[in-house]
Amino acid sequence: MRDRTERGQRIVTAARELAEAEGWDAVTTRRLAALIEYSQPVLYSHFPGGKDAIMAAAALEGFTELAATLVAARPGGLGGVAAAYVAFAEVKPGLYDAMFTHASELRFARDDTPDVMKACFEELYAVIEPTASERNAGALTEVFWSTLHGLVTLDRGHRLSPVHRDERLALVVERFGARAD
């Protein structure tokens, strides 16, 4: 069983490394099999859904890493968490894409949402909830998260001025950090 788990981890690690270097379009089962010297049937025995299942496994690892990053940033308050979220996306763009950009069977806000995904949301919620006042803290957290994701996506696509990058994040923190009365 340990060997099987290690093989599965090796597949996911190789996929993540390739995605970070060349993007998810470069990740194919044929290429992964060649990289790690396993046959394609071995990859499919671990991940019957092929590339999509491998990407979902990578995404779950990413949610674990992002949750830990946000926990570590929470002492810095809303600004620390926002900056940590953006930095995570910048440092691990391939992983971020697997988590939030590419189509996936992984869903938030459902009964079967994996716990690690819930933990990521809870870390964002923890810094938004004190500012929610009479507003629905869950909805406000979703808007905050959407705003951060939008900034990350637009910035990565070179759609926003690099000159205003820090100011944009400061404005988001200011807007969401103010108590809503």
C-alpha cells in the first residue's frame, strides 16, 4: 500500500512541477509516464480519470498549502491574509490554476466539499466576519475572495497597471476591513 501511495504522490508531484514550468496544457499522461518512467496504464490505475483526476489531486494539495499559508498570515489581519493569498497565486501559478481556473469536479459550498477546501474558505471568513456587522459574513467572504481572485487573474493577464499593484490591494483591504454599519 505504501508503494502505491508513493507512486501516486510521485505522479502528482511530477504533474505539478511540469505545470509550474510549462502550464497544464503541457501535462499529459503520456508525458508524465515518460517523465517518471511509469507506463500510462500505471498512471490510470492510480488516477482512472486521467489528467483531470491528477489535476484534482494537485488542487487538493494546493488547498492544503494555501490553508496553511493563510493560517500563518492571519496574525497580520485582513491585510496579511490578502497579501498571502496574492503571493501564493504568484509563486505557484500552475497550482493556483488547478485550484481555481481549470474546470474540476471539486466544488465549494456543497455537502461533499473536501474539508481542506472548507478550511481555506474558513481562513478567509475568519478575517472578514469581524467586519461584516449586519451583513451576511459568508456572502461578504465570497465577494472578498472573488475580488482577490479577480486581481490575481487580471494582474497575471497583464490587464492592470503594474504601477498600481500595491495600491489596489491596499484599497481592497481598506474597503473590506471597514466595519459595515
